[in-house]
Amino acid sequence: MRTTLVFLLAVLVAASGAAQASRHRLQPGDLPNPYRTIENHFKLAEGRWWESASAVDIDADGTSVWVADRCAADNCAGSRLNPVLKFDAGGNLVRRFGERMFNLPHGIHVDRDGNVWVTDAEGPAEGPNEANASRLGKGHAVYKFSPDGKVLLTLGTPGVAGDGTGERLNEPCDVATAPNGDIFVADGHSGQDPNAPAHTVARIAKFTKEGRFLMSWGRLGGDPGEFRTPHGLAFDSRGRLLVADRGNDRIQIFSQEGTFLGAWRQFGRVSGIFIDGNDALYAADSESDDRSNPGWARGVRIGSAADGRVRYFIPAPDAEGTALIEGVAADVHGAVFTAAIRGGALALKKHVR
């Protein structure tokens, strides 16, 4: 009886998509974890190791896995490693590309045609800096690759920060494509800094499938339609855009024209978000602690994009909380894949029921 009551308190029925979620603090014991972790599933090339994997997505085949890796470090500046990696269903590395293109690979998205989109969320440092040479001409950009690594489209001007008003980007966190091919970019990574200036970029930018800038919405703040680091994007079966508004401890829901439809807080302080074909919603909480979103636990909350219910919870993999799960995805068989920064051997993991 008590377990049933706790579960019901976590439920939000988002009638018409506009209801606000209650701030029920879901702890690991509040929700079951029916998953077990498969150790050493992913096999890297000889001489390479895991450190930080920021994002993960599923290939168009439904089972292969793409990951944005930070070059066996916490960024790719000056590295000659390939940050974009593809693994087959057996965890074997089958493709890699993107060498010397990125400063900070951040978000990854595989579209319906199998093309791979990756954001570069960090530009050159300001002012003269000898160590900055390898960062010049990189960052503040989104790249569309063919499945074999050919650059098909670039959004933003690599190395040049935008001001949040047009086609130039500023620390883009994630990218997603709508069924008609329109492109949506979560733009602005610095908004959750408590000292962020009012002009800090925090918006969703929309482009045509050819890359022509259409519009953007949002600004720095905590009101509906405002953001403090829009960190992840996903579309549900109704075509609604769900945004992981990390610094505001919520998911915001919008139409594709930017109309605010609702917000959910029951998934925690969300960094990464994935929605499968059945509207199962996977939300990665990498930052909840006593300072940021106190009372909440880090891990992956799994529920429904249709009604906002939270059903399961995969706890963060290490008790010390040094591996921060920012990316999450699930294949057609329901296996869950998590990508963690500063995770070392925990950077990319497979979890099965």
C-alpha cells in the first residue's frame, strides 16, 4: 500500500500538455530498477581508452550505437583522435571520424536517414593564448555527417560565437530533426552559471533542412519559455519538442513553432533526453546534489512522454558521483545506453532488463 502511494505521488497527468509537475523528490528506493549493467560491452581500438563520452544515440538500424567521445580526455582540443564513434550491436567499433574538427563534442543525433549530427559546444578562448591555437576555427557549430563521415552541412560559423539573434550559434548543446527535416538546436551552455550575465545565450534555434535559419525562441531565465542551459532535445510521437532545461531542473515542452505547452519536474535535473517510438522517455540526471536540486538522486529516470509518469530509475554507476551521466538512449530491444563525462571506464555503458 505504501509503495503504491509513493508511486502515485510521482505521477503527473499532463492534461493538454500544460500542467506543471509537482516537486516530488524521487530517490532511488522510490522506483524499481529492473536493469543490470553489461560490463566491458564496448570494445575500443587498441591503445585507446574511455574518459568522457558526452552523448549517445541509436543508429537507423535500431541496434548500433553512436557516441560523441571527448578524445580520451575531457575535450578534443589538440587531439588527433576521432571523437565520433559507431559500435555494432555486439559492441564492436565499426566506424570513427571527426579528427581535428572539434573542441568539445557535446550532443549527438541520428536522423531518419542515418545521418549523424554532432554539436561542438566550446569555441576558442578570448584574448591571446598560445594554448588556444588548436581551438581556433572550431566550436559554436553543428555538423551533419553522412553515415561514413562526410560533412554534409554545417550550422553556425566554426570558431565564431553568435549573440543569440540569428544563424550564428553560441555553445550549442544538442540538435534534433523533426519529421519534416527541420533542424532544432539547443543553443547556450553557460546559462546555469549563477553569475551568468543577462545577455547569456539561452534559446532554441530552428533551421530548415537545408540549413536556412528560420527563427528562435527563449532567453535566460526561469519563466515558461526561458532557459538556464537548454542541454538536450527530443521529439515525441505527437511532434512536440521536449527540452532538457537543466539549470531550471525541468523538462519544457513546446510546439515546433515555439509555443510553450508545459513543464515537468519529476524527471529531475535533466542533462540528456531520449524518446523512443513508443513514447518511452529516458532522462539522464547528471547534476542533482545538495547544491543543485537538493534531495534528488543522480541517474536515469524512465517514464512516459505521453503522460509524464516516471516508472523506473537506474542509479548513477558510482557512489562518489564522479561519473556524470549526460547522455542516454535505448535501442529497439529496450537496452539502455548511458554516456558519462569524467567517467573513465564508466563513460559508455549498456543496461538490459
